[in-house]
Amino acid sequence: MNKWKVIAPLGLLAVGGAAAALLLKKRDEGGAKCAPAEKKAVPRERMMKTGEYSFVSGFQDARTVEVLLDYDALRFGFDVIGEDFLSYSSDSHVAVVTGEDFSMQMEYASYYKGEDLPFITAAAEKKYPGFARVSFNGVEGFRYREGDGVCFCLGVDEYSYLLLTLLKAQGCDKTIEELAGGEDLRELLDTIRIGTKE
């Protein structure tokens, strides 16, 4: 009888130990299977459209220049307007891109006699704060701070350049410089195409 009193508890300990080991193994396997999956960023829904702005460049050999810009219509609006400009313009019509954080006016400007893009670039570098050379989709130019906005001058041809005026929207907590160097504007302007319209 004493023998059974010693063997029985040892047997129960062995069975209990095996059961505990089995439970731990199942828990570890289950834990591996239930590890949280890596969260992937949900792609933002887009509705891409192309805005078109055209104007006549030159005098005796005048040609129609077409400027194309792709934009996400769920985030931005694009219009060509002839009044109520965002910024003063003597042009007959301008293009306007409007978004939640900023708006941008696009207009053509003619060089004065003897001017070209390198000439106005050198003059702006001496005159304006925040001057920086820029390039968007192969179109070269520069930007500078003027008043409440940032202006971009992009080369078109020997007669004209494109003037873009960036303005911050009310309630936007970013600075105009942050907007001018930000990804949203870069994404827009990296789609710009300038060519001659037939």
C-alpha cells in the first residue's frame, strides 16, 4: 500500500506536466497564428482630371500655347476665369486651382524687349526674398516670396513665361513657404505640360 501511495502521486505529476507542456505548445502555436497582420495604408481614392489653359504668345509670329495640368478632382478644382481673379492681373483670362489648403492662379506674362528667362531670373534673385530655382516636369523657372503669396515663373518660349501665384487658404495652419515646398503642390506641378496648340 505504501508503494502505491508513492507511485500514484508521481504518475499524476507526470501526466499533469505533459498536459501543461501540451497546453503551452498549443498556446504558442495559436499565438503565432493570431499575430496581428501588418496594417497597409489604404490608397486614397482619386478622380484625376486634366485642366487646360491656353493663350497667345508672340507678336508677328504669334502662336497659341497650351498648358495642361493634371489634378485630383476630389481634392482640387480647376477653372479658367475672366474676372474675380485671386490676384491682380492685366490678362484677359487666368486659370485657377483651388484646394483646401491653398489656391493658385496661373497666367501668362510677356517679356519686355531684351528680356528672357535667364534675365528675369537674375533680376529676381537680387530683388526678392525666398528666391529659389525650380523645375517641374522638365519646365525650368524660379520662385520668390511677394506679399502674402509665393510666385513661380516658369519658362514658356522666347516671348512669354507662366506666372503662378500661390495663396494660403484661410484656416490653413501651414506657412506659405511650407505650402510652396510641400508635396501637394509638387504633385500638381510635376504634371505640367507646355506646348504649342495646333
